[in-house]
Amino acid sequence: MKKELGVHPYLFPMPVLMIATYGDDNVVDVMNMAWGGICAENMVSLNIDEDHKTSENIKKRGAFTLSIADIPHIEAADFFGIASGNKMPDKFERSGLSAVKSEKVNAPIVQEFPLTLECRVVEDKMEVYGHHIIGEIVGVLADEAVLDEKGKVDAAKLNAFVFDQFRSGYYAIGEKVGQAWHTGAPLMKK
Ligand SMILES: Cc1cc2nc3c(=O)[nH]c(=O)nc-3n(C[C@H](O)[C@H](O)[C@H](O)COP(=O)(O)O)c2cc1C
């Protein structure tokens, strides 16, 4: 039996993305974002409420970085989704995390997060549903600790977690259960 639940943005898992930007005087701001992701080989898409400090910063600087939040920094990651740089000028400072300027774009890199995409804004639109941004990925930085022996990111080492849009939980990512383009291959031979 299926139950009708109405209209909700119900997908699972949702990512926990950390969007870092510079405000005036290079004040670092970071926000927590679930409604963003990869939309092309070298592009990411962001959906931001235009009241957020991040929205203003991106409009002014034309750049941002997007990092994967990890469990060791879950408190700061959630805090970045509660506090606003508009009302709390020392928001980033309070998190206890540190940032350096990206060498490729006009945006900060949060040093504690394990994987960061450096992005340059290529499309910036106000839509009926909010501020929609497309960023071109111009660089990717990973902590050496999350790389395997071949230099690829090992997802298990990221310690990432996902967001549950149904009951607002954060969930650790579980064990590997398959290999894309291989697990379904036996059915190709039937
Ligand atoms: C789990 C989670 C996911 C969120 N996803 C989004 C999102 O996709 N888009 C958005 O505009 N705000 C989202 N928010 C809310 C912002 O992170 C929050 O309003 C934040 O205070 C904005 O910070 P800023 O004003 O410093 O930019 C999310 C918050 C949480 C906790």
C-alpha cells in the first residue's frame, strides 16, 4: 500500500554543501546548502533564498567555493545553516574554522573541509523561486588524507554525511554496496 503525501521536495539523500563567499572587507561567510549540485561536467547549480548574505556576496564577487561537509565539523556545518552573516558579522569566526583565499577565484577556501570546488559564476538569475546560480568549476582541492593510492578521492575517507529532507536529520554515509556500471551488468547478458 502506498500513501499519498502531497507535494514536497522529497528526494533522498540531499547533499550538505558548504558555500563560502567573501562579503565587504573580505569578511568570510559560509552557508549550508541542500538545494545545489552538479548540473554539467564542469558546472554546479545553486538555489539560494535572495535574503541570504551568500546571495548578496555571490552577486558582488561573481565567485564562491563549494565544499563537502564532514562529520568531524558537523557542528559548524549546521551552524552555517542557522546563523546569517547579515545578522552575525562574526559568523565564520565563531565557527572556529579557518579560511584562505582561493588562488583561482575571488572566494575563500575553508581549510578544514576535505574537498572543495572553486567556482566562477557564469549565470546569475533571479527566478520566481529565488536566486539561481550556475558556477563553472575552475579548480578542485582535496586533502591528501582522502585520496587513495591512485590519487582518486576515496568516498569512504571523506567522512561525509547527507541531509534528510523528510525529518531534517543528518545521516552518515553507509558502506559501499555496489559499483556503478558493473552491478547491473549481468542483466545486460540476459
Ligand atoms: C540542512 C540545511 C540546508 C539548507 N539548504 C539551503 C538551500 O539549499 N538554499 C538556501 O537558500 N538556504 C538553505 N539553508 C538555509 C541557509 O543555510 C541559512 O538561511 C543561512 O543562515 C544563510 O546564511 P547567510 O545569510 O550567511 O548566507 C539550509 C539550511 C540547512 C540547515
